[in-house]
Amino acid sequence: MHKISLVAFKTKHKGKVAEILGGVNLHNRLMNMGIYKGREVTKLSHIGLRGPVVIKSGRSILALGHGMAEKIMIEIE
Amino acid sequence: MIKKIYLIGNPNVGKSVVFSRLTGVQAISSNYPGTTVEITKGYLRLGDERIEVVDLPGTYSLEPTSSAEEAAVSLLGEYPKNEIVVINILDSTNLERNLLLTLQLIEAGFPILLSLNMCDDAAHKGISIDIKKLQGILNVPVVPTCAVTGTGIRLLIERIKEATSIKRGELGHEERWKEIGRIIEQVQHLEHRHHSLREVLEDASVRPLTGLIMAAVVIYVSFKIVRFVGESIINKVTDPLFFNFYQPALEKMAFYWQGKGFLFHLFIGDLINGKIDFKQSLGMLTTAPYIEFGMVLPYVVSFYFILSLLEDIGYLPRLAILLDNILHRLGLHGYAIIPVLLGFGCNVPGILSSRVLESKRERFIASTIISIGVPCVPLQAMIFGLLGRFGGFYVGGVYLVLFILVLTLGFILNSILPGFSPEFLLEIPPYRFPPLDMLVKKLYFRIKGFLMEAVPVVLIGVMVINILLYFKVLDIVTGLSAPVVNGLFGLPKEAIVALAIGFLRKDVAIGLLMPLGLSVKQLFIAATLLAISFPCAATFIVLWKELGLKDLIRSTLMMIIVSIIVGTALNFLILR
């Protein structure tokens, strides 16, 4: 299994969260919104020039700051 | 015996709409997370009892991650659990995410009942929820509601007494999500629907290229509509009323009054060529009402109409995504666009809503930027009224100066303040189309708020000024300030009165400039200075409350320094 960050992950693709780098605080914030290890997410868009990443998880659409998206690793084959 | 009812739920599930339905107290609701930053209270009649209902800011979890969430959670602990009822409001179109808070509330032992809100929206999207089954699994009363139309509210009130706390073991984070997954599988049934136009638009507005095009169109069209509606109200309604009806009546009165005494001066003011001039007479019955109703109110109506529409549709969070980049350079993140936009209406709600930002550093930057560089509607209306006749160049110029100031200040503050700008994690709501009556209600509520606040202050302001002018008290002040006002800014020394009155209200302040016969350049400088210098008293008090005394002083010092620099620079360098 191979991991890449949500920023590098391709738009319009679906993948499972492999790991969340970063501290407890980030873990908790993401956990409260339903993003945790093993959760399936779809990347909808990425605003260039270090802009935010937009993902879909369940029925929620979430926008994450660039730095935060860099810390979310996605499983790829 | 129930002492209090708390409304709690995730952000943007319609808590404030349910609150209004329960208590009759109108609360502002919008389609974005974080509309309610203050705690609102009202009363519900239940049989013979009158119970206080508290509308809490939205929270995703009982483990808070922002100050608004913290406020919500800490309030829940104020009363013993057996004396309160918690109404947990959920978004039926996103049951899964909403159930986290529900499980936490049940585990913590709160007596709760669930209001599955937006049930009509869920039906539209092909989502059906088995209410009986959900009730059976959770063991708490569940009522489907649609607060916007009022469906289910009566049943919700009837079942408040059934809320009891039940025992349920506490789960770990991930187990809780797994449990939620199991519940969803049993109670929720999805019907496959094709992509609707709404979903295509939702998607397009968050992609880089199509998003920017949509943003440009939305902003341009909004601006055009605000101007068009504002001008139409002035030309078709308020000006005819003032000039065809009010002025002749007042002049008749002035004719019989004849006397030139103090009271005549106070109420009517000076006659210009033997006639009342609403822009120059400066009386409590002439200029005061004309400024508020004839110049400012039309734009208040048009601005809040567009803002309310954009809020309710749910466009603003999408704008936040697109602007995140730029705002990061200023030490903020994209969501700061919400306080900034509200600040364009009135700085007070703008600064209050900066509570949606996480850190104190961000809130300081946002509040300072708003009070210096974001002109409120009354101020803008007056700038249009005064500078508009010299062409768009000058009006645009004021905005350009303010825009450059905001960028520069934000950039400087971001580099000198310790700390960093946090990242945002934001839920993007679906587009919704509010029923017209909700929109009208919200507009009415905001306009009423504006009038209640503005009218007394304007009257008092004009009265104070008239008394001071009549007894020639101001000559001393104008003489003292002449070196700065005249020497540095190139304004006549009487302009200090207007600048000082800006502390009361900006619109009256600009009104005071009208009789001075200023040149375009002087008007430009005075209007810009009024925008960036001291905030009005109401904003000042909110800044104090939100930032504390120390930061208020820092913020104020910056305003004074910036005003002097900008005023002097405009006078000597740019507009020679």
C-alpha cells in the first residue's frame, strides 16, 4: 500500500484515509466532522496556489485549508 | 419541573428557525455555519408554565474546538440535568454527521428529544428516515420538523415533557462513528436521484476556474442591484415624499413661525435663499430625517436584501473557499469573509461575527481591519450621495484607498504579531432557496434594528451640534485643531466638527460636511478620513467587549496613526 497527501491526490477520485499526521487537536477537529482513519472520501476540487481542498465525506462537503489537507494521507494501490 | 430548555445541534441545521417558532422571538438565521454567535433567549408557554428557551451556537461535538462551541457546551452545565430539557436539532439530509452530537448528549445523561429538521429537503433529495426505528434504537423521542414552514413544531412542543435521560455506555471516538454507521444502515433509505441543476451549480462554484467566474458575476450583479434598488427607492419613493409633501408642509410651518429664535434654529435650521434645504439647513426636522430616511435607509434596504439573499442561498461559504488564499496573507483564513461582508452593512455585527474565527490573533486582525477599512452602509450611502455627482472616479477612489489600506494593514499585522494564521475546516452547505416570507421577515428585522439604533442617535447628534453652533462653543475647538485639519489634511477648520461627530454616527458626520461647500478633493479626503478614523460609538463598545481594553487601545492608536498618514498623503501627494 502506498500513501499520498490529499493535496497530491487526484481530483474527482475516491480514496480511504490512511493516516492523519499532526497533533491531537487536528485529530479531534477532523474526528468531530467525521474524518478519521479508514473513512472514504472523494476529492472534489483544489484551489491552486496553496488554496483549500474540497472533499466529500458521506453527505457532507468539507473545505480544508491547504496545510491541513497536506496532513491527511490517502491510501492508493 | 423543567427550568430551562436548550436548543443544541450542529452548525447550520436551522436551530434559530426552530427557536423563532418556539418563542416568537425573531433571530437571524442564514444558510452558513456560525450565524448565531451570541446566546439568544426567549420564552415558551407550556401549559401554565413559562419556560426559558436558550438558542445555543452550533457545535459538532461536546468536545469544543472553537470559542462559540465552548460557550454552547459550558452553558449546558449551568443547571442540574434533571431540571433541563435539551432539544437536539438535526439536519435530516445529513443524519450521519449529526448523530455524533446526539450520541454524546445521550451518553452524558442529558434528557433529550430530537427534532429531525429540514424533513422536506430530505424528501426532495430522496432520503427517507424511519422515525419509529430511530426512536426505538436511541430510546428518546424523535419528531420530524420543517421549521421554515412550521411543520412538526406543535408535536415537538407536545413531546417536550417526554424527554428523559437514559443510560448508555460511553464509547470511544471511532466506536461511536461505527455505531452511527450501524444506526444509519437501519433507519436511512436512499433513493437514487440524478444530478440536479442545483448540484451542478454547487459543484461548479467550488472549482477554481468556474468558481472564480461565478464569484465575479455574483459580486458584480449584487453591487448593481444594490445601487439600482437603492436609487430607485430614492427617486421613486423617498425624494418625492420629502420634496412634494414634507417640504411644503414644513415651509408653511416655518412661515408662520417667522421668529429666528433658538428653537427655530434647532428644529428647522438655516433657510437657504428663504427655503428649506434638506442637505444644508441642519435642523432636527429637516436635515436629520432627510439623512436617515432620504439618503441612508434606501441603501440599508437594498444592501440587506441582497446580503440576506446570498446568506440564505448559501453562497458565502463558497466565496470563503475562493478567497482563502488572499486572506491567508493577511493572517486570516477564508471564513473571515463573513465578518467582513456583515461589516459592510454595519461594523457592529461584523465584529461580533468574527467570533467564528478560532484564535484571538485572527479576531484582533479581523476587527481592526473591519473598523478601519470596511465602510458601513450609512457611510457608503453618504459617500455616494456626496461624491456620486462628481462621477464614479471619486467614489471608486475612496474604495480603492480603503482596499489598499486593508491589504497593507493585514499584511503588516500578520508579519509583526506573534503566532500564525490557522487553517480552516469548513462545512459547505447545499444551496437552498428560502421561502420569500422568511426573507422578508429577516429584512424587516434588520431594518427595524437599524432604525431603532440610528434615529435617536441622529436626532441627538443634530441637536448637540445645533446647540454648540448656536452658542458658538465650537470656535475654540476648531481653532485648536486647525493645524492638523487645515495644515495637514487641507480641510477648512470647521470640518473637525464633522470628524468629531463621526464618533456618534458616520452618516450625520458626512451630513455636516454638506453645508461647508467643500471642493471635490476636500470631500474625498474628508470622506476617506471618516471611513478610516475612529469607529462610531457603537462599534467602539463592541470592540471593547470583544477585544478587551488593551487591544482596544492598540487598535485605536493604529486608527489615529493611519488616519493622519493617509489624510496627509492624500492631501500632499496623491490629489495635488
